[in-house]
Amino acid sequence: MSSLIDFDPDDLITPSNYGLSGQPHEIWSQLRKHSPVHRIESSSHPPFYAITRHADIMNISNKPNVFSNGEGPMMLDKPTTARRDANPDEFGQMRTIIEMDPPEHREFRKVASGFFTPRSIHRLDEIVSECARAQVDKLGQEGECDFVEQIAQRHPLRVLATILGIAPEEEDLLLELTQQLFAGDDPDLQREGEDRDEATRSLLADFGALFTRIIEDRRANPTDDLASLLANAKMADGSAMGPIETFGYYLIVFTAGHDTTRNAISGGMQALLENPDQMRRLCANPELAKTTVEEVVRWTSPVNYMKRHLLEDFELRGVKMKAGEELVMYYASANRDDEVFDQPFQFNIERHPNRHLGFGTGEHFCLGAHVARLSARALFLELANRVEEIEPAADPTYISSSFVVGLKTLPVRYKIRPAA
Ligand code: HEM
């Protein structure tokens, strides 16, 4: 296998490059073919191995004792230490399940995993469908809008806020928080007059105050939402979950769940606009919403990558990686791997089987995958039933982020039927 590839490593890493041109599929195709375990050295980041094939990501994800999450999943993350006795405003100490390894990770994941099973999530069916209907109703019968702002971001926001016990009038704070945390390199999304760290701290403080109110209320008046479960959670030894961990859990569910689902929905609509035959198929057969969502997650891969840190030496495809080194698993690349997908560059809403890695796999498989599926499915179903015409109204723009990736704007012109 040769490595005759010439590319700028920044195209794989730098948020603003994703902001200009989206995901670097041409480079990944070359890497999958010629150098699937490729050492990347750039002036801006510590060196890492880029992992681009589906089979290798499966292999790595199933070995959490070798490939650790302990130093964080993002390329620039720094290690932190958790303390159970700290105050919720000591955000620097906060650590969430995505930064833990077994056995600690399993203990913490178990706290909420019962809430996220398909059977348990089923009880959200009605709320999610009503929410999808209300979002589409708001568009009126015809007009132009930014699909990201009006639909893709509002729908998952309401669904997650419901799970977390947040009132509709407090949703805007949540929206700002997630934008700041995940797309903070994008100047359009930053708070005016503040630097990024300052803005993040001040948003976290606002969110911390809201969270404290909700958690105290759920301790006194538990309901069947996730906020109540987290507020009253016990660890395996019977002790209460510490305040930092409770806040971290609450925060990761929201931040991991919002932008990802928003970007899947907006990227899915973009793919349908670019493939009018698929849009016609979906509108003629709304029951295809289920397979559409799987294809949308494969196609958009909103979580572009996850980083792992080697705890011991490991050889993969002849490349000897050393303990202490890092690797980055590009899910978006694995989801175009022709060893697994027939015609991977074709958007096909009836693709079956569809063994995409958009939700990851193994130890850290997305905890909210069923929520994401349910909420995206309800929206595509609603649109399939009601869209008479929809077309681009201007070019889309991309978020400057290389971690949770996707569209910043998607202007559309539409005609919509009233709900049946
Ligand atoms: C289309 C939407 C979504 C996508 C593409 C997505 C993708 C992912 C991926 C790739 C991972 C890491 C998997 C790994 O390392 O193997 C992950 C983890 C996670 N996701 Fe999602 N996600 C989505 C929606 C959600 C939602 C709606 C929630 C919550 C309601 C959520 C909560 C989480 C949590 C808590 C983790 C960490 C799990 C762990 O470390 O054990 N995600 N997600």
C-alpha cells in the first residue's frame, strides 16, 4: 500500500476549511485507498493517525482498554479530572461520559441508559410528532425561509428541552450555549465583544443557574423526565451522583443531542433538494421516512470524528502506533467506504442494509441514537406528507467546525399543504 497522497493536513482539521467547503471527501477517498492509517503532522495540531476505513473504526471502537477516551474526544481537548464534591460552577473540573473509560464509563452510562432504550423513548412519540407538525405549521402555506433556523434547529431543541424539563421560553439560552460550545470558532456564532473562553464561561454560568433550579425542583417533585432521573441518580455503591457529574450528564445530553440532530436534518434536506428523484420518492411513500433517516445520518455524518488516545502500543495495517499517541476516527469517511456500501456516493433513501457509523459503535455508541432517530423521522414524515414544492432559494453556507459539522444556512422556497 503506497502513500502517494498530496494534501494539506489543515483540510482535515481546520474548522474554517470546513466552513468554506464542507467535509473533505476527496482526501478521505484517497486515504482509504492508499493509506488508511495515515500519520498527520501539521503546524497547528499535535500529530495523530487519521483512521478512514469502516473496518478499522469498528476494530478500534471495540477496544476501549487500548484506545482511551480519557483525554477527550476532540482534537484540541486537554485532560481534566473529575471531583464528586465540587460545586456546579467549577466547570473546569467537569468531565462527562464521553471522556471516561471502562469500568467508570459503564457505571456512569448505566445511570441514564434505561431512559434511552427504544421502548422507553416510545413514550415521546406523540410529543415529537406534535412538535414536528407545529414546526411545519409555522412556515405557512408558501414562502421562503432559512430551513436551518426555522426548522432544523428548532425541532430538536424542543424535543431535548422536553426531556430535560426546560420551558419553551428558556430554549434560546440553550441554543446559544450549544452554538458557542460546538461552533465557537465561527465568528458569526460568537457573542459580541467577548473572547471565546469568556463567552463560554458566561453561558455555562447562565446554564448552571437554570440547571440548578430544575434539579432542585425535580428532587422535590420528581416526574418521568430525564432531569428527574439525573437529579435523583444513585451510583453502584448507593451514593448520590455528585453535582459536577450530574451537571455534566445534563449538559452532554443537550450538547451532544442538539447540533448533531439539527445538522442531520438540514443536511438531509439539502441532499433531498439535490436529489429531486429521492424527494419525490419520499413524498409518494412517507413510510420511507425511517430508512431516509438512516441514509441521512450516513450521508451527513454530523459527528465528523472522535479522537482516541493509545494506552499501549498497537499495530494496525502494518503501522506501529505507540502508547501515548493519538488517533482520529473519521466517521464521515467510514460512511463512504466502498468495502461496506454499494455506490457510497449515491444518496439512496431506501439503502438496505445501511451499516453506517454515524452514531459510532462499541463502548461509546451514541446514547441518544433512538431520540435522534425518532425526532428526525417525525420531521421527515411531516414534510413528506405536506410538501407540495420545495427548492433552494440561494446557496447554503457551512458552519466553521470540524467536529460537529454541517450547514449554517439553507435558504429554501416552498409550498406546503395544511396538516391533514
Ligand atoms: C443525528 C444525531 C446524532 C448523531 C449523528 C450522534 C452521534 C454520536 C457519536 C458518533 C457518538 C460517539 C460514539 C463513539 O464514540 O463510538 C455519540 C455519543 C453520544 N451521543 Fe450522540 N448523536 C446524535 C444525537 C444524540 C442525541 C439526540 C443525544 C441525546 C439525547 C445524544 C447523546 C449522546 C451521548 C450522551 C453520547 C456519549 C455516549 C458515551 O460516551 O457513552 N446524541 N453520538
